[in-house]
Amino acid sequence: MHELIQELTASGTIVTDGAWGTQLQQRGLAVGACPDAWNLTHPERVEEVARAYVDAGSQVILTDTFGANRFILKRHNLADRVAEINRRGVEISLRAADGRAKVFASVGPSGVMLMMGEASEQDLLAAFAEQAKAIAEAGAHAIVIETMSDLAEARLAVAAAKEAGLPVVACMTFDSGKNHDRTMMGNTPEQAAQELTAAGADVIGSNCGQGIEGFVDICRRLHAATDRPVWIKANAGLPEMIQGRTVYAQTPQQFARFVPELIEAGASFIGGCCGTTPEFITAVRQAISS
């Protein structure tokens, strides 16, 4: 395990940040627009999101780089600006953190499917390596590979992050199967934990896909299957469509009620995913403190 991760987890449960996409949308990002491009066009609004999480008590914040790989950026005619967008994303979060929090850069799925032959493993590895190199050169403290549904793709992203020399958090999304405890590709928490640990991830985790109440059992199973710390970022419940808008009805207090159970289940890092806000992070921080 990387020294930075050992240092952070030695002090107890670490509070991470909450959602970025929904926070950027509240600041004017159009549905379907490229969030990562805002690092270039609206850096002040991106920084507002990052700083709000630091002010709320986040000890680790992410970056606006979730979709900043060549495959997704190509859809927005930005494939030639991968390095610039990732570098700016890290710089914005570092500026917002101002030494008060660590910056773990976000790396999401490529947007193409290996099993469908839409890209080769070499293509994906090159894309993740390009992104990870820019992130490392910009000074991020670590990389968070998140919202992955394909273990093969996640392993490639881990390899790229390790090659860049940064500690890496590897997270899968479990939202399928009768009990919502499988990835879209059918992998269990145990399989994910074992394979990602073998791949060299420093932290194993899960994010997105469902509300926090479903993460307690997933956390327990991940923790039992690896000797690495566990990272959990749940959604603010399940979204509802109200008057054409996606709404997450869960309150920060309802969300934070599950924090003690997550800690008991083995979570070392706790934050929020879709629909969560700085208020959720404040509630998580208070639940941990108490």
C-alpha cells in the first residue's frame, strides 16, 4: 500500500467529497454538455464546487476530469486537448484545496466496450495512460478510478495509474442482479476486490448505482475480500423524475445515519456520489466525529 494511503488512514475514517456533475449543473452546465470542458471555459465555477467541499469538511476532493479521456472527449471534438483539460482540472482542485485537503483525480470509464470490440485493450491502456500522465504531471496526490462496470477495463486503468507513479483507488459500481450486488458485467464485490488488489490498487471501493443503505453490505464484502482500505461513495438515494427534472429526495441527515454502519463494515473513506452536496459532506463529517 502506498505511504500516502497509510498516512491518511492511520488517523481514522477519511471524509471525501460529494457529487460534481449535479453541482456543475446547478451552476449552469447543460444536460449532455461536457463537464470536463468547463475546466477551460468556466474554471471559476468548477473551483466553486471544489472549494465548497473543502469548506464542508472534505479531507480528500476529486477533480472535474471524470470523462477527460480521448474517447469521451472525441464526442465533443476535444480529443486533442486531453492533457490540457486534465492538467487544468487538477490545478483547479489544488487551488481550491489550498493545502487543506488532498486532491485525488477522477478517472471514469472510457465510454467504449471491450467485449463489443469497440476498442482493444491496447487502445484503452493508451487512453488511460495519456490521462494519468497529465494528472500526475499536474501534481495530483492520487487517482480515483470510479464508476467502473467492467473489471477488465478497471484493471487497465489501474495499470496506467500505477505506471504514472500515483497511488490508486479503484471503484466498481454494483447496481445489477436481484440484490443489486453485481456489476453490469456480473462481477461480485469479492471478485472485484480480489482482482483489483492483485492489479495493484492501493484502495478498493464502490461508488454510484444506488443509495447508501445498499452500500453497507457491499462495503462489508469488499472489506472481507481485501487487505486494502475501502472507499465508499453512495448516491443520495435513487433519482426521481419530477416535472422533467432529476431529483434526489434523500436528505443529508438520512444519508449520514448510515455512516456508523459503514465504518463498522470497514469503510476507511466515506463520501457521496450523484445527488449529494456539501451539506451531505458536513453531515458525514459530523457523524464520524460523533
